[in-house]
Amino acid sequence: MDLTIRKLTGELLRLYPAVATVTRIPGGSAWSCDDEEGRVFIEEFRSGSFTIRFGAFRFFKKMNLYLQEHSPLVRARIATRNSWVMAAGNDTALRIRKGQFVIYKPAIAEQLVFEKNEEYECIDAIFATEKLIDFEALFPGLQDLLDGLGASLDKIRPARIRRITPDVLDILHNIEHCAFEGSLRNYYLEHKMEELMFLLLTILLKEQPVEAPAKPWEIEAVHAAEQLIMQDIMQHIPIRVLAKKVGLNELRLKYVFKQEFGEAIFEHLLNARMREAVHLLKTTDKPVKEIAALTGYRYASSFLNAFRNRFDYTPGSLRRRP
């Protein structure tokens, strides 16, 4: 974990690998600290240039902690339980209430204030500044946000704190209940993290993204991308690799692809796999485990979950139909 936590005294708060009783970030790694002062639990998942982190804190006395990332990253903090107080020195503090979020770049160490016997939970979406720059063409007001990210917390205006929407809650729910495993889970969660960042920027900047109509060469490029996907549906090509192969940036590829095919790249691949699975179930006697492997699933359980979510019935029940 790329994070150090210290107490007000400077003492290091030591986190140890843990097993989550209730998984909040599927496939993530968990750490915890339980002592006479309280409990800290952190679970996070990394994929590409994104990290999504769940944090839960409870102390038996008022506690000030200093959190320091080892890399200069941009963070969107979503308060999911209680109000979070982020102290900025000089008797100033930034308060994020439950259901609100703020996008900022932490200073050398950010200070969090926890009240006695209160429970706190949050979701942090962490990403490289370069990822925000990719969105500049969509959001004209983004440059002002980027210019202000280096400011200390006491410089962040209250207007920069916004309430999350049902669409954001849906994405957080989808992340928590991701049924995929292995490399497909990485692909799915990275896709959801980009979608989350897109929505948060839309809310924060109060702008609808501006997209230029697709040019003929861009349409040709996304059809070339679709052919690469369909050549071998057992494999999934990372979007950054796909974009490089066809000469588009990642955001433009995803936008034009959805306009041209009516669904996102991930859904397009998933639907192709499901169509092939149905074909194999109806026309062969191959075991379900083998069909799962032939359609790109390392684990039969992942295939069964994906199939059931797509059709509301199991592969076995499909075969039993007349």
C-alpha cells in the first residue's frame, strides 16, 4: 500500500495484512490496525493508473492522523459514513458531509480529525494527474481545476464540495459487487473507475462534456478496434493498448465506439462472449467449465455469475429447455 499513517505525536500507525469479513473492493488487498486506541481498516485495489480505496476508522478518543501518499496523486474522496474533517492548519478545516465528495491533491501529509467513538467510512478514487489531463478536451473548465489542485486544503472553496448523484452510487455498487475475477476483473474495475471520474468531473464542473462528431477516419479506427476484439474473444485487450493500435486516445476511442456500436467496449466484449456461450451450450455437449474457458473465463464461477446476470437463468437451465 502506497500510504503512511502517523499519529499527532509522530508515531507510526502500523497496519498489518488482514482478511476482510465483508469485502468492499473485490480482489483488493486489506490492512488493519486494532489496538487500545481504536481500529483502522483499509482495503484497496489497483489497476493501471487507478487505485480505489475503502477506509473505515473508529477511535475511543479524539484522534488526529496524518496520511501521506508516497506518490503525488489526485484523489476524489467520497464520504460514505459520517462527516470527514480534513484539517489544513491555521485553525481552518474542510468538512465533507456524508454523501459529498471533493477532488484534491493531498499536500505532503493531510490531517484527518476523528471524534471519539464515531465511525467513519469513505471511498477514495486515486489517479494520476495525467488521467485528468486526458479529459481536458471534454471539459473546458477542467484547466482551472487542475491549476488549483496544488493549493492547500484551506484554499479549496466550499463550492468545490459537491453531493454525489444516484449514478455515482450505482458505480460504487457495481464496483463492490463485481462478479468477475482475474484479468477480466482488472479490466472491468479500471473501466468503472474511469466512468466514476467522468461523472464526478461532470458534477463538480457543472458541465456536460463536449464531444465533436466522429470523423470518417475515427469511425474506421473504431471498426478496426472492434475487429481486433472479435478476433479472439477469449482475450481482452486493455483499452490503452487498443487505442494505441488504432491511433486514437483512450477517451475518444471509447466515445466513438459507443456511438458506432451502441454499447461500451467492455459490454461489447461481454455480449460477444455470452452469444458464443449460448451457441456452444445449444450445439455441443461440452462441459460448462470448458465453455467458460472457451469464452475467456478462467473460473467457471465467474462465467456462471456473468451468465446469470446477463440472462437471469443458468447455463444448465438453458440446456434443459426443449
